[in-house]
Amino acid sequence: MTHAIEAEGLRKRFGTTQALDGVDLLARQGTVLGVLGPNGAGKTTAVKVLATLLRPDSGTARVAGHDVVREPAAVRRLVGLTGQYAAVDEDLTGLQNLVLIGRLLDLDGPAARRRATELLEDFGLTDAAGRRAGTYSGGMRRRLDLAASLVGRPAVVVLDEPTTGLDPAKREDMWDVVRRLVADGSTVLLTTQYLEEADQLADEISVIDSGRVIAHDTPEGLKRRVGGRTLTVRPDDPADLDDVCEVLGEVTGERAARLPRGTAAVPVTDDGALTAAVARFAGRGLAVHELSLHLPTLDEVFTALTGGARAANPENPRNPENPPNPEEVAA
């Protein structure tokens, strides 16, 4: 399978801050690459390089086969970008914003209006199509901004924390949009602070910390790399918790941990522990309310890989990923 995004050894410095320190990224065509990392880790800088908004100090990057430094115009024709903050014209209506984008992309008037109407419906903005964007709520402006990046049906869609500010229902609507994009053949690069979002959408995940990629794998691969499976049991009767812990210890040879809500958990190395535990519980007449065998969550993976590091506020003007006057690549 060909790669829609290929970046190797990307480096970018802002003053004394090394925002990118040899970043490698690969996104297979027709898939979602999730990019995770604490605030200030380098995610947005990498996005800006791939979208031709920043020139790397060194390294190479190709999008849909085009070099981002030598062929920026070709890259821009193929990429749809949604940044961290909505960038719509608040003096225009929702419909006018999208029609304007369509006309700038060389769609004729009727085609631009059809595409705008289609996207307004997809993003639940049809009723507000004739209102000025300045009257929209923050979440509505965000959805309009996302729609604007899709007017040209881009082959590669770069979404930098696209669901920030959306309520859970609208966030799930956006997930459906991403799934439809991939089903139609687009490639999506998604940076996100919502680990559930990466788990739901990403085919592969790159974890960036301090300007470096520190891990790359599928979501399941990352979970298996960071930790084994855990067998968790909650007895019907809380008074049976001691007996449950004893059974888990006999089956696994490990000491079971007591968790909140009258639950016990123990690490396991194979699926046989689950079957053995069920048989032991039945043999001893222990009724179980909950029983599960699961991998670590992506939250646990993220914490293990990054040491739980999270910068404070992504809107901090001193954040080196959002310098006040970034170097721009000439068209």
C-alpha cells in the first residue's frame, strides 16, 4: 500500500526551542494516522510543515507524492487543513463562507452552492446557513471551519485537534464524518487530546514527545507493548471479595489488587486464566457480577509513554508550537 504522507527526520527550531527533533511520520493511503502527545510536544509544528505553512530546518516530507518544500502549490491543492481554532469569516453567513471557499477552489457558482449545502447538512448547520457566522456558538463555528476544509474533497485531510470545543454528540458526528472520508478514499492525519477519539478512529498512532516520535503502532499494538492484559472481577456479594482474590491468585500466581467498587484485578499472560477463573468460581459457588479481560486503555498507554506529561494551556502565547510570527513558505 502506498503512503499518502511520508516525513523523515523533520527538524524545526524556534529560538532556543527545538520543536521538532527528527520526526518521522508515515500514513498509508486511505487510513487515519493519529498523532498524540502533550501540549508543546511538536504536533502542531509537524502539521504546519506538512500543510506547507512552515518550512522545516531539515528533513523531508512528501504529501501524496509531492515534496512540501519544492512543490508547495501541488501539496496545497491536495490537502484540506483544519487548525486548532476556527478561521471562518464572521461577517459572512455559513453558506457564504463555504461558497467562497468553493469559488476560490475554481468551482462554478452552482457547484459551489451545491457543495456548500451538502456540507452544511452533514455538519448539522442547515438551519443556520443564512445567519452570519459571527452569531454562531463556538461549537457551530468549529463545525463550519471543519466543513470549509472539506469543500474541495481533498485527498489528504489534516485535522489538528478538530473536535476541541464540541459537545460529545457533535464530537461523535465528527467521527462519522472522518469515517466517511476514509471510506471515500481520503487519508486523514488527526492530532487530538481525546485519547478515546484516537482509539475510535486511528488505524495507526504516532506518539510525539519533546519533538520526537517515541512510539508508533496500531492502537492495539501500543496497548500490548505497554502492558499485558488484566483480569477484573466484581463479585455479586462484596463479602466474597477475599475469596475472589484468593482464586485469582491461585489461577495466575499473582497477587490480586483490590480496586474501588468491590472489584479485584490481576495481570494475566494468556486467555486461559479467564477460563480457569470461571471454573474455580463455579466450583466454589462464587457468583460474579462483572468479569472482564482487557488490554490497557489508551490513556494508560499515553501516561506510560510520556510520563503523564501535559503542558498547561494550548492557548499560551509562549507555546513554541504557536509562535507569533511563524516562518511561512513562499507559494
